[in-house]
Amino acid sequence: MYWIIIGGFMLLSWIISARLKNKFRKYSQIPIASGMSGAEVAMQMLRDNRIYDVDVTCVPGELTDHYNPANKTVNLSEPVYHGRNAAAAAVAAHECGHAVQHATAYSFLEFRSAMVPVQSISNKILNLIFILGIFGGFVFNIFPVNLVILTIIACYAVITLFSVITLPVELDASKRALAWIEGNRVVSADEYGMSKDALKWAALTYFVGALSSAAMLFYWVLQYMGMSDD
């Protein structure tokens, strides 16, 4: 059952990720009427929201776009930074949506940022447990089985909460992005549909991540409950 859950969600995640990449590549072939690049979209959206202390940078890779609240940078992948299409405009504006959230102290973003260290530690603990478990259940020979499973449950609870909190953060950033690019005529009516579709598939990747974490948490809770019944 454990491997069925992992395999199922890995397959679903791969399908959605592949679909997202296909959508992005498709829309990247269609230039927008405004002719603005992703970098220009980002800088304009920041200015319109009176944010002057955030830099827009170009990073290597595909779909590596992200906002870093630590150093206040909107980091756009090369296809987005230089791209002059609906997908690039949507992604650039989405990342700026996070900068706006940061500037306005959006509560879900603040909560998510506060959880980052705890989530990171939880991932490291899980990795350590599973690596030791590969070597003949070494970890289970040192510590009581119920203690190990409770630790796994606690880690997955943190990761699941982090994944769930990420959903409103991402959806709100997309909402802000779409409203801005439409209101400022960065995209036409037809191009707006492409931007919205690209962000929809990006949001689905976060939804699958949250669902996967919740499924693993549920699995380990059932394992612990089965031990208690024995």
C-alpha cells in the first residue's frame, strides 16, 4: 500500500508537470500584443504596487521561477525573463504577486515563511529514517517501533500543513497577477485565457503535493492505529 500511494502520486505529479510544460511551451510560441517581456512585466507590476526594494533577476533553468523574501528578489527563469508571451507574462506577474503579499504582510505568506525551517527539519528527519530503514530496518532496532512511527507522523503532519498553507498563498498570487495583467492590458482577452490556463496547471502541482502529503500522513496514522489495536 505504501508503494502504491507513492507510485500513484509520483505518476500523477509527472502527468501534471508534463502537461504544465507542454502548456508553457505552446503559449510561449504566441507573442502578446503588448510586446512586453517577462522582466518588463515584473518591473512594471512592482512599480505599480509601489515596491521599489525588490530586484528582478534572471536564473537558469525552466520553470525555476520564484520569489525570495530573504533577499527580496523576483527570480525569473530565462524563458520567462526574456519571453514576450502570455505564459511568461503570467508567471512573471505571479512571482510579483508574492512580492506584493510580502509587502502587505499577507498572513498566509507570513505563516508559511515561519514554517520553512520546521518543514526543512521534518524533511531531513524523514530522509534519515527512511535511509536507515533501507539497511535492514536499522532504525527500528535502535528505537521502539511506535516511537519511530510517531516521529514519522509528526513530520508528515508538519509537511502536510506546510503544503496546505502553500495553496492559498499560490492561488492568491495568481489572482493578483491575473487581475493586474488584465487591468493594465498587458494581455488581450484571448491572451488572458492562455495566462489563466498556464497558472491553473501550475496551481495543480501544489494541489497534488498537498494531497500526496495528506495521503502519506493518513497511511502512517493507520499504521500506528493498527499497532495500537494489536
